[in-house]
Amino acid sequence: MPTPERRPLLAAQEGIWAGQQLDTDSPAYNTAEYLCIAGPLDAAVFERALRHVVAETEALNVTFDTDDTGRPWQIDTPADGWHLHLADLTAEPDPRAGASAWMDQDMARPVDLTRGPVFGHALLRTAPEEFLWYHRVHHIALDGFGLSLVARRVAQVYTALMTDEPVPESGFGTLESVRAEERAYRGSARHTEDRAYWTGRYADHPPVPGPAGRSALPARTFHRHLADLDPAATGRLRTVARALSVTWSEIFLAATVAQLHRLTRAPEIVLSLPAMGRLGSVALRVPATVRNILPLRVPVTPDDSLRVLAPRISRELRSALPHQRYRYEQLRRDLKLMGGQRRLSGPGVNIMPFAYDLKFAGHPSTVHNVSAGPVDDLAVNVYDRADGTGLRIAVDANPDLYTEFEAAAFLEGLLALLAGALADPDRPLGGRRTHRTVPVLDGGPLPVPARPVLSLIADHAARRGGAVAVEHAGATLTYAQLLGAARDIAQEIAGRGVGKGDLVAVALPRGTHAVTALLGVLLSGAAYCPLDPGAPADRTARLLADAAPALVLTTGDHTAGFMEHPEHPVLLLDGPAAGPGTTGTPSAPTLTDLAYVLHTSGSTGRPKGVAVGHAALAHFVAAATHRYGLRREDRVLQFAPPHFDASVEEIFLTLCAGATVVVRTDDMTDSVPGFLDTCARLRVSVLDLPTAYWHELAHAVSTGAAALPEGVRTVVIGGEPALPERVERWRESVGTSVTLLNTYGPTEATVVATVADLSAPGLAAGEVPIGLPLPGTRAAVVDGELYLLGPTLADGYRGDLPDGARFAPLTALADAPRAYRTGDLVRIGADGQLRHLGRADAEFKISGHRVQPAEVENALLTHSGIREAAVAGQILPDGTRRLVAHVVADPPPPSAAEIRDHLRTRLPAAMVPSAVEVVDRLPRTGSGKIDRAALAEPPAHRAPAEGSPLERTVTGVWRQILGTDAVAAHDDVFDLGAHSLQAIQAANRLGVELGREVRVAWLFQHPTAAGLVRFLTEAEAAAEAGSGTETGGGAGADTGAEPEVDSDPERPRPAPPRPYSRRPGPSSATPNSIRTSGRARSAPHEKPPTHPSHRRHRLRRLPPAGAAPGRDGRGDRLHGTGGRRTGGHRPRPRGPRPAGHRTR
């Protein structure tokens, strides 16, 4: 038997082959459509026609395989033995629904490209004289135009057979003619010109914004929503296009760009525009896959009208189309945008003008697309059916990025915008969308009326005065003792003439003194302002100047920082008792009075004092106590220092519930096992922890390095986004018996605004929501940004600050309620809960701290040797966050250590950058501004080329493939120019070299030799352990060492805990001319393979305890200047948290 011919792939096929190798079992590359044929079709004749066309279509008689180097080839393989599925569905209650269900089931089947066939056909009878011809093909064989050529040919052959006419020649060209044309193009001057055009146009690597605010690999299925633009609306579209001297498709592109601009507010949109790639080519007659993608960058402003934007798009298209043959995949390689989250273009718009006026022996048909291929973000598909029925529009959305609601909202918003633009082409397209409903999440009613916190605490003192209220270092205070001591302080404060309307600074560390002092200030009628007693003198002076307190409460060992400010009298809590005549009668506060002021980092470089009233505090206590399920018998660890708003939660929720505040000692965090042992000894039942510290506990518990006390029933985390990997570890090792609450909230909304139960059994793997609003509050999502509403909002900022505009009426809602604009980007998941996506401004969250780069930059510029400074937050590949200072200095430049020492005298420890880079000049954009995006890019880390033997094997394979010796163990191969096909080659060669399976997806997830070796080693260890081998903690055991930074995003590592804070809709007026419908393709959807560490086996013995993350000796490294934003077998650990702006 002769050996089948093997032929090189076409350029477009290479990209599809590479994409399929990332998930070989995925059906995402199945493309399909069906033709609804109206008439008495002869099924037997139709099958003859279909088999005739399949046999003569070269692209359908192929399979694919790789050689021993990993290079893919197309193999000539006759498509024998395929079956036409015939079904009569006319007896079903809903034949069309039955047909749709069958198609969905067929689409969910992956194609084995090595065996074939690469296609499938069905003829489904849905009415006595109505048939649906469904044809599916893998995208590697045919693109949309190729599919249309085959469909037209089947109609032609069927008609000839039914009329006893000779079957005409197909007119199809050969695949070899297309290959020859591609070879000639690659060696031509035209190819060089095209490359120069594209690399020049995208040399600046423009940002690629999308409504989701992030990117993802194509999923196995997608959400689809459809709409038909009726003939009248389509006619209006064509008329306006002629009036503006553009095409109707350019009008549609302009509407899509405007809609994306409304959702992202980006000044430039970069579309993905599929191009047929056949004009002037032999491929015009060849059923094949030659389609290309054109990146289309379009500047846009809110003031642009259709009359302005459509011609701009037309000009950009006219400039790009002459260069459309240059491959998109090659351009990504040229620009080094392969692998990871690197993107060249964003949402796609696919205009399909193929005429589908096909007749089968005189019987008319209409075409309906089922799938156009994988969807990595949003894809807008427009079908011009050329039959007088108007346009059909389908929006496909990646389910890993968008919910059904969000996909439907995008389509409705797009259609409403298009209708408005056609009605008035001169109207600005970027105005506020009065047509769109703003999604609002409601926390429901308060379970009990909000009562003043002092009233609740006094009730417990009266009824249960002997119950323990506070414990610290072996000492206890009962409720009666606590209230009595607090009243004494209140009287002393009143005796100084301080009371309602005044602010009292409290400069105390954690302890009974601090709890008593806070209550004493409130009982006096004044508001308290906590200050860090260990803060640098410069910062203390600035905060005193801003707060202007009438009195400072502290103890003798913390007076040094305040004696230089005689304008602020000091009251020593450990000083002599007040004598007769030195006390006064306090004036009890009301709900309209101020309760406290907490300082957060300011965007102007100046800290902001957030003023929170008694009413907001009372409402928060009522709502959070209910949501957390606190009860009288609980013992709550008080972890945060008083100058963090987490302390508000830990102290007031506990005391108002009648429970016991257990204040942690400084040495408790010396080690994670020691911390948990102490929690067990202290009988702690509720832990309230910074997320960064909880990450360490989760790791220690999951590896068996520490055990969670049996008495702990609830863990509350917040301050920054929780890592999905740590959440999965926790759930696998602790289970759902311990409630794990993920909280989010800025100080401006009183500690916590939303809560998610991460221990809920129904929570999908990898999901880390920030939840729903607290009872009695609401949250709105406007253009992707989160706004908070309700009675827990702060009164505002003290003083005249630019950020004060963040508190304002939300005019997007009908009643324009007062709201706080958080600056956090979110989306609403399918379960109705919020997901935190990142920050809309420059603020950087690090271990719960809210850091404004401007404040750190101001401190840097006070150094006499520094001329320029720029500070940026970086997120390293493993998820670690760090603050980096880039400085331009006079010679001789100061050392990094000297610069950090300088900052420590002016800033809290959490705001001192962990990395300092002295540079000749700061990177700048074309407009001369500092290039913040470039500063935020994590650095490339190189290591000695030698490495371990396994690392040398991996780098050796890559050197051979890349043709260079300059590949080190910590080099990202995609930064060195590797592309998808080379990754496939590398995976195959490594599989042979190592004698084990190496998946292509692993090379994308671990693009360095060191990262890949670590992953393979840990996977092997986990596999051995899972088969019964006992281990001492596994590869991820906590050693307490500083984490090594590399390019491996999945390696679990401990990171030192740091301070934290707790925060990490559709159109209502669809034009009458538009009919919408929606359905989701719900084929089974699997995630990519998880890291072995996500599937931890249960350990049978505990490994030696690792050293815990330590302190730097310069302040509390577990807290800083933030608020609360985020964002089985059970050995179980947990821990505490801080104040300020808590992003949980």
C-alpha cells in the first residue's frame, strides 16, 4: 500500500494546529452552520450529491500528524466510511428545539485530527417540507468562505441530479496552488513591505482594553445571543452609509468601537477583524482555510459622532487592507506577544457577506451559523443574508470572562447605540447611557434595627458585667471593668474641655489600654483618630497637622513623638490619677455625631482622613454581626493595630455581640505553627486575618505544616484578592465545616462593604468572589466600576481634598443616591456575586495596604540626591505583589539601602518599596509622560546557564529549536521569540528526552526551564504521594525563606505577610425594528489541567514546622495604611488583620 502523501500546512492552518494543541480534547475549533431548506427534499439524492462534493473537496480528505521533530503535516487521507446522520423529528413536540439540541451535542465532540474525518453532516426533517442540512468541519480544514464554497457546490450538484442534468465541473482550484502562492509571497518584496507596515503600526504595543478587564484562553464553548436587524433598519443602515461615503460594515464597526469605548473608557480600541484573504488570490476558488486576522486600532473619544468615527475607521481600513496577507500569528511573533497574557488585539467583529441565496432544485434555503470557531473574548458576527431579510447579528462571549447577562447586555447596548447613531449621525456616541440599566446589588434589609455601639456595650455591662470583655497577655477586663475604666477616661477628657465636635488622637499599640481608650473617647462625645505610635516622626507630624486633635491619648513610653507638638496636649493613660476638679461630665454622642477618623494614602501625595459617623458605625455593626454569625460565646482574635480599620471590626463587632476580644501579643506571629498553637490555647473561635497572612496559613494547613485549632469555626479574610490556588488548597484540606468569609470594603464605606462565603459547597473551583453587599446597603456597577451606596458610607474626607469628589450623587440611578466611587473594577458573575478585577486608577494594593504612588514619590524627592522618581506596583508571575521605586539620581547615586532608610523616616514600613532601581532616565510615552505601564512590567530574571541536569535538558531542547545558545534556565522562551509551533516541537522533543508526557499547555504556563522543571518535579512527587508514598510536606512546604521570583505563575510559595486594607447591564429600550433572542451553547466545559499542588493528598504525618515570615524590626509588617478591599482531612490553621482602607 503506497505511503500517503504528506504536505506542509498552510499558514492559517499552522495557527489553528497550535491552538488545538493547547487543549487537544477541546471542541472549540469545530465550526458549523445549517441550511433550512423549504421543500420536499429527496434525502437519497441529497446524500449522493453530498458524497460527490466531499470526494472532490481536497481539504475534506485529510488528516494531520507530526513528525519526530514535532512539526505538523497534512496527510492525504480519503474520507471513507463517514456517515450522514438522518433523522425525522416531525413527531417531536418542538422539532426545531430537538434539532438544536442534537447539533449542540454534536458540536461538543472533539475531532481527532490524526484519524478524521474532519467533518460531519446531518439531514434533519423538521416539517413535512422542511429540512435542516447541518454541516460541521474543523476550522483547520475550512474557513467560513471555504464552507460557503462547499455549500454552494452541494446545491449545484443536487440540482443537477434532480433534473437529470450532467454534473458540471466544480471549478475548485488545488491546495498546492495556494501553498505555492504562499511560498512566493514569503519570498517577495511585498512580504517585506507588509511586515514593515504592521511592525511599525504596532511598535508601541498599544494596550488592548476589553469590557472584562482581563484576558483568558478560549473556552470550549461560548455564550451566544442573536438579533435580527429587520429590512427597514438594514435599509436605513445602507442609506446612512452612502450619505457618509462609507460602507455599511464600517458603520457597524464604528458602533462596535463606540460601545467598547463606553464600557472601557479606553482612548483607543484595538479590534480583531477577520479578513477573507482571498481577493486577487487563487484561494478564491479553493475550499481551504486561509483566513487572516487584522488588528484594527481606532482612536475614539466620547465626543465622536458617527459622522466622525466611521470615516476614521474607513481610513484605517484602507491603510491596512493592502497588507492583509501578512499573517497575524507572525506579527505576534515579530512583536514578541506570544504566551502568557500578551495580546495584540481585542474583541472581534466578523463581517460575513457571503451570498447564501442557495436553491436546491428550486427550493430556497436560509443559512444559520452555529459556531464560527473559538472565542477568546467577545466576537460580534454579522451575516448579510442577501435575501431581503436584513442582517443577523450574533454576539459570542467567552464564559470565563462574561456571564450570560453581560453578553446579552453588550448586544442590546450595541443595537441601541446603532439605532441612535443611525437616527442622528451627528450625535456624540460616548455620552452617558441613559438607555442602559445599571446593575444594582441589594444586600436586603437589616435583620435588626441599628443601635449605637455604646448603648449595646453598656447593655452587656449592665446585664453580664462579670463576663470577660478583653483579654491580653494573661490579663482580663470584664465588661463592667471595661466600661468603668472607659468612663473614667471620658471624664478626664471632658475635664480638659474636650467633647462633641472635637477629635482625640489615640497613639497606642494593641492592648487593653487601646480598647479602653477608644471607648473612653467615644463616651466623651469626641471622635477618636488612631495614630501609629511607632510611625516615623515626619509622618506623625503630618497627620497631627491634618487631624488637628484637641488632645492626644498615649502612654509614657510613646510620648517622644508628641512632645515636639505642644499645640496638641497629651493625656497619659499611665500617668497620675486625675485629681479633684480635673474631670468633667461627658456629653453622650448621638447618631449624627462623628465616631472616628482614619487616614488612608492620598492620590495627591497627602494622606486622607476618612470621617466615619456613629450612624454608619452602628449600621455596619448590625449588618456585619448578622452576616458573620457572631455570638456571645465567641472569642475573637484582635489582630490589627488600632490605626487600621480592621480593628474597628474586631473590637466593636465583638463587644457589641457580648463576646470576648482576645488581643494578640507581638510574638504570636513569630511562626505560623506557633501562632495557631497559641490560638488553640486561647480558645479562639473567630479569626479575622489579612489575606496575605491567611495565604501562609492556607499553605501551612494544606501541607500539614500546621493544624487549625478545633475551636475555630469562622475565618474572615480581607485586604487584597485571595489567590484561587490558596482557596482551593484550603477547601481541600479544611473542607466546608469552617466558614471562610472573603470581605471587601474601603474605609470610606466603614470597613467592609461586601462578603462572600468561600466555604459554600456550590462555589466553583477557581472562583473567588467578593460577594454581595451587607444587609441594608447596595452596590452599583457603572461602566465596570463599583459604586457603594447606603448608610455605612463615611461622612467624607476631612479638609478640602480633590478625592472628595468620590462622594457624590450617582446620577446613573433614577433617585441619584449618594454613592462612593471606589475606583475598583468589578463584574457580576453568573451566581450574582461580584468579582474584583483590579483598580481603575494608580492606587496599588499590597497585602491590604492602599498605596498611592504619588505619596511615595513625594517622600523620595525629599532626598537631596534624587532628581526624579516614579513608583509602580508590580505583580510578579507567581502573583506576588511588590512596590518598586525607579529613581534618577545625581552622581554619586545613593545606594538602594540608603534610599530605603531615608523613606523609613517618612513612611510606614508597608509603603517602603521592596525594590529600588537607580536609572539614567525614566521611561516616557510619546507625549512625554512617564510610561507607567512600562514601570509596572515585572523584570526578566536570568540565572546561570548551567542549572540542574533536568534544566539543562530543557534549555538544550529550546536552544536547538530557537537556534541560539542564549537560553538560560530562567529565561522566558517567548520573550526570546518562541512561537506556538515551536512550543509544540519542544513538547514533543521533551517527551522523548524525558520519557514522559509533556503537554504544550505546560510550556505556556511555565515558559522558563526552571519553572517547567519545578512543575514536572512537583507533579511527579504528588503522583508518588497519591499512590501511597508518605511525604514530609511536599514541594510546597513552608520554609519561611524569602520567595524566589521567577516566571512560574503556578508555583506555590510563602510570602511574608504585610499590612492590608479590605478592598482589593442591558438596554431598557431596544429599537422596535430589532428582534432579539438568546441561547447559550452549553457543551461541557473543562478548565485546563490544574497544577498538582491543587490536588493535595492527605498527609499522614506533620513535617517539621517551617520558620514563619518575620518582621523587619521597623514596625508592624502585618498592617499599614489601607482599608479593606480585595478584593476532607483537616489539619487546620488561621490568623489576624489591620485598619485604614480595608480591601478584602
